[in-house]
Amino acid sequence: MQFDDFHLDETLLDTLKAMGHKTPTTIQQQTIPLGLEQQDLLARAPTGTGKTASFLLPALQHLIDFPRRFSGQARVLILTPTRELASQVHRYACHLATGLDLDIAIITGGVPYAPQEKALKENIDILVATPGRLMEYLDKDLFDAQAVEIFVIDEADRMLDMGFSSAVQSIAIQAHSRKQNMLFSATLEGGGVSKFAQTLLTNPVTIETKPPRSEKAKIHQWLHLADNREHKFALLCNILKREEVKRAIVFVKTREVVASLEGQLRQAGIDCAFMRGDMEQKARFQALGRFTKGEVNVLLATDVAARGIDIDDITHVINFDMPRSADTYVHRIGRTGRAGNKGTAISLAEAHDMRIVGKIERYIEQPLKRRIIEELRPKHKEARPPSKKKSKAKDKTVSKKQKALKKKK
């Protein structure tokens, strides 16, 4: 199948060719035809499989087929959980819309209000926004959602994790004239996304893609056992200094760890950029810019700060701190191995991390191979997480005592 088979406007096809997009990915093949028919969609789309074009191409075709007669506010509204993802979607939409004479705007937190308020007073065809800042303008009557015809929610699972459920639903209620809704999520497991979808979508078509090997992230995953934090830092430095580590994201749990680790790496002769959740938007973009331009090849980040990072040539993801949940691990390693490229995910685990390591292995349905760097061989054996059998035995003992007491009574 080719993009020509979707009967898209010639301007869109020319732009796709100029951008080097020849063959639609699996998620695009399944969603674009339905999107063009204005079906509501609930789609599971793993990172790096081309989901952004899956909703942008039908939206752009709709604007071409039904041009507006009068200027006004957004006809297509795309909500993303983070500023970085909003910026990437906005940039990609502007590229795809080359030659279409459409007004595409972006509204996010962390930037001055005045330029955004000015943009909202002008014509907007497509608006890409984060829910928090958009709700502020909605409450101030500076944004009117009644003109929205197509409503898109990107990374719905992350949206829920970040507590944006009520804001998204409030915006959806205001956009009561919408003709089509599309919800994309990296995971559909659990009831959260499904319940979210029920309140927003009307008779949606559910699509869960299993990309072929050519599109799948080919991520090699393994784990190094660390005796303590000092040993873990030595392992990190050894890995980052290897020639094959061209561009790496190092994940940590807290912004405090980001600050201390950044200083330690500098002392070790490893230059890096960093992103924390409390940074100003300008500083975040500067850090990401240094990383993407190759000024530094290491980016330190917390999970909150790294959401929405979409860079195709990240060779390594390193878990300096193990994540708190298995699905967060999957989101982290999804930063590498994108668009069919190979990637590497390395975890550094101390004894207290072995419980979450077990959960991750069960979640991804494969063991994380243990590897050893000879000169940094761990002194201790692998710790085993506490067994649940003991607690069950205790429960049985308690229940037996309770039964005995009842008999006496």
C-alpha cells in the first residue's frame, strides 16, 4: 500500500514525498482510511510507529475538502500531555501543511501569555495544546471550543497519568459540535483508558496494531547488578565512555538526583544536558536543543521531563534509577529503537530494585539478561525479592487460630 491509495490531496502527497514518506506504516494503513471517513478511533500505537500522521493526514484532508468561509477559532484541536510533544506535533503539522495556507497554532504552559492570547484572537485552523494552559484560556473566555470539528487526544495513557482527565473532559464538553474524535495511546491495558474513551468517543473503531519486524523497535535489553550507588556510578561512566554510545538518555527518579549526577558526570569528564520537571520552558528547549544538535551526547532526565521526547537516533537508554512501574520502563526504553532502528536499553539495579525488575520481566514477558563488566564485577550475589509464600503461611496460621477460637466459643 502507498499513500496514493488513500486518495489524499495532491498537495499532501507532494509534501509526503518531499519529506521522504513513501509507504504508510501499519498503524497508518489501519487508521487513515477510517479517519478519512470521519470514524471515531481508539488506537493503540506504540512509540515510533508513525501515529502522528495517522491523525494529522485525515484532519488536513478534512480542512481541504471543507474550507472555512469565515475566520475563527480552531476547527481541529489536538491535545498532548507535554509541551515537548505539543511542539513536535505542531512542527510536524506545519511541515505536512506546506502549501495549504492554513493557520496552525500552539498553546502550552511555560511560555509567555501575551503571544498566545494574540494568536487566539486571530484565525486558527489547527490548534495543538496542552490541557492545563488551554483550560486557563477557556475559563477566561479567550478560547472558544465550539468551532472544533475534529478532536484528537494523543498519548492518552500519559494524559491520565499526569492527572489531565477532568481538564480533557471539560474541553470536550465545550467542543460539543465536534464531528470526529480520535484517541491514541501507547497502551490500552487496564480500565483507565477504556473508561476515558467511553466518555469522549462515539461508537469508536478500536485498533490495536502489531507492527511487523521492519517497524518494531529492535531494542537490546540487559541489566548490570550494582553493589551500591558508587558502584552504579562507575558502571554508568564506563558505559557512557564507550564508542558505540552515540546519543544516550539517562533516566533518574528525581530532580535532585539529576542535579547531583550532572555535577558528578562533569567531574568525570562527561559533558551532558539535563531536563527536570521544574525547569522553565526556555531552559528545557535549550537543553533538548544541545542534545539534538549533538553538542552533548548525554541527556539526564526524569520521567516527567522526558515525556514527549521524539528523537529518532537515540542509541541508548540507561536506567540509572529503575522506574517505579513496569509500564514506565516500557515508555522509557521506547525513546530508543525508533522508526525501525536498533536501540539498546541498559538498567543498573541495586538489591532494592530487584522487586521491580521481576515485575518488568513479567510485564515484557522476557528476562533481562545479566551482564558483567569485568573490571567492575559486583562483589555481591543477586538479591532475591521477598517471597510471598511466607506471608501466605502466616495467613494460614492466623486463620487456623481464628477457627480454633470459634470452636471454643
